[in-house]
Amino acid sequence: MKSGILLLGGTGTLGSAIIRSKIFPNLKHPSKKKLNILKKNKIEKYLLKNNINLILHCAGLARVKECQLNKNKAKKINIEG
């Protein structure tokens, strides 16, 4: 089985550009509904099942106003995720 690359945050500006560029072969970019970055066990299973050897982590809350209004959510996603 070929090794794969996992892109987290494929719906954001950077993630979308990476997908469109087609630079990375075997790029997997599941939706956040399918693979939540806060669910460590699911991520571990996904990595093993899909033979992932590289993760491009572009997921996070980027809008300052949203982060200020939702500090706990921002901490969970941007630091713990």
C-alpha cells in the first residue's frame, strides 16, 4: 500500500490552495465531520488505516474576533488540536 499524506484543515484558505495545487500525491483531506482534530483516538485509527506518514496541519480558528469571543474553543482547536 502506498504511503499517504493527511491534510487537516482542507476547507480553509491554505488547505484549499494545497488541494488545488495537486503538489502532493496520495493526499487525503477528510472533512472535519469525518475527522475531528480533537478526537485523538479517531486520528490514530485514521493514520493507521490509511498508511499516513505525513500530516499537513492547517486546521484552526483564524479569525481573531471569533477567538476572542470563544477563548476556550480557540484554545482547544488551536493548541490542543
